[in-house]
Amino acid sequence: MCEVSGATTPSTTAGKPSNFNLPNVLTSLRILFIPVFAWLVLKGDNQHTSWMWWSFAVFALLMYTDKLDGDIARSRGLITDFGKIADPIADKALMTTALVCLNITGALPIWVTILIVIREFGITFWRLYMLRRGLVVPASKGGKIKTVLQTLAVALYLIPFPSWMDIPVFIVMLAAVVVTVVTGVQYLLDSRQKQ
């Protein structure tokens, strides 16, 4: 952004992409479909196969739109302030909803959700705090692995596997929890070194 004495020049404002673009529409649709996804998970109740498959399909589609809107925004120069705010909100809202719904259906222990949610929102607030102090805490490779593991673990819980798959699926979720906590601690340590 080109600024002169704190004022944005007219040409900069004109060159900014509109908030009404395809990536932002996809992000908004992802947020709007979260209640539908929650309803499907609760309807499946960890025992009704057809509803569980539907919840898995919607979850997979919503996660795909997360990757798609980011790819489109970067390739077409459509990165907006709205997208920067709405995209992570959509991600955290979807993951939190998925975990809480799995708690309600009895598929997932509550402590898993508590650890993941505290880490996710704690680090988000920490990054905002650091940003206000002029320090940017970028996403790490570990953070990306964490996201992949969380997504995979939730997807596996939504698939109506036979009971013998319970332990392997739980192991994947444990791996997601461990990486989630470790990367959270790493964020804090890295941030302290930059101070």
C-alpha cells in the first residue's frame, strides 16, 4: 500500500480488489454452511450411516473451499482485508463446530476439544496482541501440519467405520492434539525470542 503522510492515495484505493469476489463468496458460503454441517453430524449421531456420510461429504467440501478460496485469492490478486479476517474465522468456526458436535454425539472425549480450542483461540489472540506491538507471528510449517492432522482426524471420525477402526482413528486424533499443543508452545517461544 502506497501512503503519503498517513493518507492513502486515490490510486491505491482504486487498485484494491473489491470485497465482493469469488474467494470471499466461498469463505462466506463456508460460514453459512457450518450450521448445516452441525445439523448433519448431530443427525448422524455416530450411528446413522447415511447421515454420517452426508456430514463427511459436507465437511470435505467445506475444507476444499478453504484451500480453493486461498489459491484463487493469491493467483488472481484478490486478497482483501475481509478475506484476511473472515477466512481464519471460518476455519476455526468449522473445526470448533466439528469437535463440539463429535463431543455431543459421544464420539470424541471432551478433553480433546478443550485442548484444541484453547490452543487455537489462545494463539489467535496472542498473534493479535503481538501484531499490536508491531511484531508479526507468521504461520509455521508445524501449523500447517497441525491443520492437516486436525482435518484428517475429524474426517475419519465422520466416516462410519466399523468398530475395529476406533483405535486407529483415535490415534490420528491424538497425533493432531500433540502437534496442536507443541506448535502452540513453539509459537509462544518464538514470539518471546523476537521481543
